[in-house]
Amino acid sequence: MDIILFGDSLTEGFPGIDYYKILKEKLPEDNLINCGKGGDTVTSLYNRIKKMNISKKYDVAFIWIGTNDVLKKLLNKYPLINKILNQPYAKNMGEFRKYYIDIIEYVSLNAKKIFTVSPLIIGEDIHNKWNAELGRLCEEIEGISSKFENVEYLDLRKDFISVLSNKKISNYILPGTIIGSMLSGLFNDSKRVEKKSKERTLHLTLDGVHLNKTGAQMVADVFLERIKMNKSL
């Protein structure tokens, strides 16, 4: 199968643990293309996809975007990080909806089946205001996805919340760790990621956003399940 994945740093695979590598190991006979880019928002992803001039046809495409459209608001207090990322983001739900629909329509030209993936979390405290906003964004993405015959919505967020609901929760959220991860070589060093994750009392992430080993495995398992289901069709 030919499979393409669009997304932000979670798809690109750093900082944190790379779920894409797990997929590659489990699917050695398939052609997987990683089109993740750190910092991408729904707006910047659409602009980037348009410039890619995709000509190859894909059996399956994954679209995983939206976290940074909320995270940007949190990072407004950290202008240096925002300057480094330098990505436009949706200013309101109407703008988000427009660009998300545009992405689906554009990807549909070259993909038979599309999976839209829910943003996960911003901080493992699932009751904080950022996660409340992400929840509303997920509802919007699910609604958009339901309007397309070839699109299926994957609610990964639900799985993460289920795991975290029975855990002792840390309030740690990443500000500053993007740059810190770069400087300390935490991109995808598994041992160091796990060490930092435990020091921060985090269960699924390195910093409240990017994945640790457990989180990456959860994502890979869901993606693998859907890919295998499409192979049998």
C-alpha cells in the first residue's frame, strides 16, 4: 500500500518518540511517506500541501492537524518560540473550518481513503482550558469529516483521556521545552525522553504535548489497525 501522513511535530516525530518509525517497522512492505512538519497549523499545512504538487496516488492518507492552532495562543506569552515557529494559525472556528475542508478536498485528489485524526492534548490535565478548547476543535473536525464519503474520523483523544482519567496528573505544559528539547538533544532519544517524562510525572507525553514511548505506541496501534482494515477491502 501507498500511505501518506500529513501533520505537525507529532507526525514529524520530534521532540519526543516517533510513532512513524513504529509504523515503518510494522509495515516493511508498504510505502509510507511522512509529511509532518513541526509547528504546522491548519493554515500552514494547507499552504504547504498546495506547494507540494502531489502527483502520486495514495491508498490511504492521514491528516493530523489542529493542536498548534490552540497551542499558539498559549505560546503567545513566549514570543521567541512563536518567532522561531513562524506559522500562521486559524484566528477563529470559521477560519479553521475553511482551511480544514480545503485540506481534505485537496488531499482527496490523490488519496482513496482519508483518516482525519483528532488533536490530542495540551497538558495531561484534561480539564484545563486548553484541552476544553481542543475538545471543541475535535467536535468541529468530526463534523467536517462526516460530510465526506471517503473520510473517517479517528478519535485518538478519547483513548488518551481514558488512560489519563485514572492517573495522578501533572500540570506540566511544554512552554520552553521546545527550545530546551532542541538544545539538550531530546528530539527522539528514547531513554532521555522517558527519563524527562517520568521526572515531570507525565504518562503519555514528554511535555504535555509531544509523545513519550507509551503515547507513540498508542498512536501507532490505532493507525496500524486502520491500515490493515483497508488492506482487507
